Amino acid sequence: MISRRHYIAGTWAVFASAAIGTVVQPFSDAEAAGHPLEERFTYRGRQVDVSRHARAGHGHSQVQVRVNGKKEIHVHRGGPRNGYVTHALPFTEYPSPQQLARAVIDAEDAGLLLI
């Protein structure tokens, strides 16, 4: 005969497994391959990669900017004119992620920040 303690423990184990199975989904091949590259350009001797990818459940794309393949600039779409903003330069809105990346690199060269 199964005890009440074992029944409750088993029920919680099944519930936890089902919850984890629906929340944690394995990576797809597209995610493993990386985000689609939209543009690659060189600015002040640095290679800049700009990519966009859709955010699940948000209905819009997110921009990722990477400098020299390893330094990432955190970019958001928003602001009063729905431009591009970053925490690195919080008081300026840029019309494109490319211009934002150039401004961050200029600020780094001027010694104002490190990326």
C-alpha cells in the first residue's frame, strides 16, 4: 500500500516535471546557429555586426550589436521618437543601430566608457 507521503511526493514530482518540460524548451537549430546577420561594417578599425531577431511573445524584433565579435552593446528600441537607445549613452536616442554603435565607439575612443 502506498503511503500518503509517497503519493504527495510522487504527485509533486510529476507536476514539477510537467512544468519544467513546458517552460524550458530545448534550443532549436536556428538558435544554435546564431542570429541572422543584418549588416557588418568596419568603423575606426573595429568590426561591427548588427543583427535582429524576433522576441517570442513580444511581436517585435530585438537588435543585437557586437563589436569585434565579443563586445556586445545592449540596444533597446524605444524613447520618445521610437529610436534606438542604450544604457551606455542613456540620454541620446539614435535613428539606427549603426549610428548608435558609431557613437558608442566614439565615446570609447574618447575615454568616456569601456565596452
